[in-house]
Amino acid sequence: MTNKNMMCDLKTGVCGEVNDDGIELIDLNEPEKKVRLYYVTDPICSHCWALEPELRRFEIQYGQYFQFHTVMGGLLESWNGFADVKNGINSPADVAGHWREVGEHSRMPIDGSLWLDNPVQSSYIPSRVYKVIQQQDEQQASTFLRRAREAVFAFNKNIGKDDVLIDIVNQMGLDGPRIVEQAGMPAAQNLLEEDFELSRSLGVRGFPTIIMVNSDNKGVKIVGARSLDDYVKALKQLLEVNNLQSRDLPDIADLLKREQRLFSKEIEVMYDLTPQEVNGFLEKSIPASEYTLSKVMGETCVESI
């Protein structure tokens, strides 16, 4: 007996002899990222704002399977000749009602009244700031995009204006005046045009669009704000697997510290909660001295202290 390789079989619970030499190489690293994910978006895309809860959870739980690339799509160059016939938008004032509908449906707070008295003249302006920051740090660029969206959707600030953009960038600990100045130069527009060309090559016609491409250059295009399950199914299809190993969800305290501000819908989607469960969940998970609660457009807003 002592000369035999023995083991307790996990499936049968019976001790028996190992059929091979019992030695094999294993790899405990995360799976190789075989999929390229292109997220084509725009800073003032209301449906992209509505998508944030699902997209954040998808990236946190399954980001080990793909490389995430954010692409600026260029929603509004200027109001000169712009019209979105499908949504009945021919002037800035028409956007306000559309945004409010998206906010009410998604429960990601949207004010939208700036379109009546202080409209954004071009989404290219914050998009160029994003590209300048992206050249330096991809994660900081992602943070900027989030902060810009919070500013324009929830807090009704015109992110097409330099002073607003400078303030956002400064609060990130970066040099706001320098970055916004760089964003106004031709080199920044050239970077933006590269994104536009990539968006066209991917066949994008609206935002948000997520395109996943595997190592065989076969892809799936998902248009519009969809559910977490839709993105997981598409990823399984591309990887040709029935199951994916999801990473653990972060503690809410850690997530809030990283994001600085979360809205109720984002917490509900991340932790599978009902709106009524959010406050109790926070009380059990985070010391009261570490966060504040407020209401933004009727929705709970949680901020890290």
C-alpha cells in the first residue's frame, strides 16, 4: 500500500489509487484576455449614463476575460445642422424632455434643464479632454469621463465650458488649466478623429455600442443599454464556453472609496438589492462617519467622506 499513489476522490468520496503519476502543471493566473471590448460612447450620451450600473458590474466580475477600450464616438459636433429625427431633437431645448425620460426610466438621475438655458454646444470639447488625459493615464481618463457625466447629468453643469472642465480635472488632482488648454489644440482633435475613424470602421451608428471581438476576429455588436446577462451571454459566445468564472464583488466600502459617489441604482445592480434594501445595506456595511446620503432628482446619492 505504501508504494502506491493514493487519494480521496472528490466526486465519489472513496479513497483509491491515482491513475497517473499525480504530477501536473497548473496555471493559477487569470485567464488570458482573448477578447477586445470596444465601448463606443460620448460624454453627453444619456443612454450611456443609464448603462453605467450594468457596465461597471460586468467589468468588475468578468474583466479578466477582455481588454476594455473606450472609444469616443462624436455625438454632437455643433448645433449647426444637427438633428436627431428619431428622437424628435432639432434644437437644444428638445433634449431636456428626452433626457428626463431616460432618467426616469433608468433611475440614473438626470436633470436636463441646462438644455433650456445653458446648453452644451459640442460634446467634442469634453471628448478632447478625455483623449488628452487618456494619453497620460487610462484609469484617470475613465475617472474623468465618470466625473464629467455626473456633472452634466446629475448636477446640471455645462461640460462644454472650460471653467467646468478645469474644475473637474483639478478635483482629480491633475493640472486642469494645462489639460484643458491642450485639449483645445489640433493634436487633441487628431486623437479624437482617430477614435471617430475606429468607430466608423466598427460600423457604429449610435451610442452606447459595445463590440466584442475574439482572437479569430469574430465579433458581437450590442447596441443600446442592455442587461448584464446580455453582455455575459455575448462573452460566452465569443469564448465558446458555457460558463465563465466571475470574480467576487468588491466590498461596498471599497467600491465607494474608489468611485467617491454612487447612486442607488448602481448599488442595487452591483449587489442585487431592491431600492428599499439599500439604506439598510449601507448601515450594515459602512461606518456612518465614512459616507453621506442625499437626494438627487429623487434618487439616493451616496458620497464618500
